[in-house]
Amino acid sequence: MCSLPTCPASARVHSRGRATRDALSIAQLAEALHLWLNACGIGRAMFVGNSFGCQVLADFAVRYPQAVDRLVLQAPTPDPGARSLPRQAWRDWVNGLRERPHTPAKAGRIDYAKAGLWRAFATMRMLAREPVDERLPRIAAPALVVVGTRDPVAPPGWCAEAARKLQHGRLMPIEGGTHTLNYAAPNAFAFAITPFLKAAAVGV
């Protein structure tokens, strides 16, 4: 199983191994994941994504359907009703307040500092503008959309719509959950998705 949390886009690496300030596009991140899987000798896997990670996985699943056993999309972004950077920033701030004291903000600040201000901003702008809802109907693999009922970033209404757009989609609400369940409520999140992931062994 491979997990893609929310994170700043990685640096672009030239053939000589030197990083640039450029943020990788979603397509480039999907390609990087595919190359990593090949390097590890993994032909097919289950994937778990959170927030922006869901956008990368959606692109990956469309490009490389043979590599995807099933997907868990936890709080996929962006909500089509808030596809702008100011709205996303406001929702992120509200979510941070709701997740206290279990917010991943401290770890996030470290990640963004490592990425650099320009790359972090470019990635956030990409997150807000990329139409993940257009990719969802093209995903052939079984997919579980998980949403916290108190998530202001990817609210339940949008996540229910996302599940309906998928060819083989299901919706799993987590009562009282917020946006980054993998940080704020990891036990509840793991408990919720385990039956879906185990079902792969029996072909459900």
C-alpha cells in the first residue's frame, strides 16, 4: 500500500541531480510515483491519498490503470465550489482551528520551509485550480471516498458528489472528522478504510 499525504510538490531534479525552484505539475508527480514503483519492483498496489495527494492519485490512476488495485481518497481537493486560492486558504485556516490540538500544522510548516516559499505557493495555486472532478469518472479502479463531517476544505457534499462521479465509488463519512484525518484522527481513519482494503484479497 502506498500513501500520499498533502505535501508541497517536490523539486524538479535535473540529470545532474540539481534541484530547481520549479514545482512539479500533477502529471509530473504522477509520473514520479510510477517511476518509483518501477524502481521498487512494484507492479500493482493499493493507494491512500489525502487532500492534494488525491489529485496526484487521480491523475496516476487515469494514466496507469494497470498499476492501481484500489484507491482511498480522503478529502479530495479542490471542491469545485471553492476553486480559488483565497477560498482554499480561508478553509485551511478554519480547518486548523477545528483540528487543534491535533493539527499537523507544525509538520506542515517544516515541509513548506524545506520546499521553499515559491514552490509552496505554486503548489497551492495548482491545488486550487486543478479540476480533479473531471478525472474521477475516468478512474476504473474501486475507490473509497472518506470525508470528515466537519471538514471545511473538502466538505461532505462535495465528497458525496466525488463518490458518485467514480465508476466504482463508495462514500465513507467519519463523524466529527476534519480535513487531515490521517493526522488528526489516524485510528478512526485506519479503522474506517481497513475493510475496503482487505476486500481486495477476496475480490470485492
